[in-house]
Amino acid sequence: MKAVVLSNWGGVENFAVQEVPKPTIQPDEVLVHVKAFGVNPADFKTRSGVAPYSKAYTHPIILGWDMAGEVVEVGSGVTTFTVGDAVYGMVNFPKPGQAYAQYVAAPAAHLALKPAKLSFEEASAAPLAVLTAWQALTEHGQLKSGEKVLVQAASGGVGHLGVQLAKALGAYVIGTASGKNEEFVRSLGADEFIDYTKTSIEESVSEVDLVFDTAGADTIFASANVLKPAGRLISIAYGDMDKVLAVRPDIHAERILVHTSGDDLRTINEFIDEGKLKISVSEVLPANQIADVHQKLESRRTTGKIVLTF
């Protein structure tokens, strides 16, 4: 099979599309013929060697966790899927998922049936980002209907899903992004939009119940400052939460890491089936353009998700 292979930590010049052996499956796994695979900021952080989970890899390696495809082989212990099923999932995160490949050996527990409303490309864009947003809002953020939610970087790969899920869960949603993305963010269901390049968040918003911060860095302090007492700040980006809590000891502030869950994906499928959650794919590109895609992601100026195919 073909796969995108990384020869060493560092820059995108270490990527190459190569022929490698097709994986064999364990009793609890299925073999998936990948129709499309997604990319995330976690991918370039792993590629460069700075992510803490990079230590789980040895070179040469196949990166990637998000994929969608068709089951072509089923392990002896698997009862949830059959050959021919269209599936999607985030495989083995944060351990090696090896999704940048034509075939992936995936634990059945990490997958869900692909919603009929989604193409393979859309489904491959979803898992890591949608699981991150879902777990941030529900498992960690304990979001309740009627609460006010601020989503930082609302036009991004995770943020655009956070807006939709928060709205579907009954929240009043405020989204931040640059002005060029206002129409897109409002189309997701945001009740208010803030152009962070022109307006201070702290001057525009107050008494927020929950902030979902996907931007990080200095934005976490602004995020903390707009929370009401006992508000919750859930971040997926790098930032010093101890310093945040020193300034706002009356709030809950937490940085989270997504975990793999086929069960969560099945719950999320209900929102997709009901038309309450749409996956925005900005580009579908051939796998041999993986270097360009990583560089686009590192610019942190993408809208929606980029996916690749062989």
C-alpha cells in the first residue's frame, strides 16, 4: 500500500509517499481501506517532535489519526462491524494511529459507522476536532442549556464544531474570529460575533458561563476575564493555567487533551443525522501535498478542515 512516511523529526522535507506493507489486524481490530484522511495541529506538533506524545514513535513513522473508509477485514473478536461497513474515527490517539495510509488497522472501539449525510471526505475531517469540541463542552465544561458560551477562534477546525455543538446543546453562543470569517461563523449558529482584530473581547463580553478556548497563548487571560464567578475555562491550546488561576482563583480553568471514543462519535452522529452539525471541509488534496498542508496548518489561518486522499 501507499503511505506518507516521516523519516525524522523536523520539517516537512522529511515526508515522502512510499510503498509499505499493509498492516495486519489484532482480534479486536478491523482493517479499513482509507478513502480520506484528516490533518490536525496535533499532526505538525508530532512531526516536529515537540508534542509530548511524540515519544511514543520511532522512525520511520506514519503519522495521522483521523480517517474514514470501508471495512475490508474484521478481527475474530469484533462483533460491531462487518466487511463493507463505512466507518470513521480517530485511531489510537495519542499513540501512533498511522492514518496517512491506504489501509489502517483500527481498534473497533475507536470507530463508528459513518453518518449517511457525510461524504468520506467530510467524515475524515471530523473525529479529532469534533471529539475535542464535544468532550470540552460536555465532559469537562459541563455545559447546560441556556448558558452563555464564548468560543475563541470560532472559524477554525475545532472552533467551528464547538459553535454548532454548543448551539445544539441549547447555549447562547458568542464566536470570535477575524472579520472576514463573520458570515461563516454566524452561519454556524453563533448569536454574536466578535472581530478580535478590531474589538477587545473584555470590552464586548461579560458574565460568560463557559469559554471554550481553541486559540491559546495570551487569549486565555482575556477568556478568564470575561467569565462570571465559578465560570469554566476549557482550553485545548498551550497556556499557563496556574497564572490564569492566580488572577482568577474563583473560576475553573483546565487544559484538556482529547481521548478516543467510538461511543462519543455515535452520540455525535445523532446531531449530524438531525442536521444540527455540519463539517466544513475547506480543501480536499492529494496525499503527495502533505507538506503544503502541514505548512498551511502551521500558519493557523485555515478555515474549516483540510483532508487528503490517495
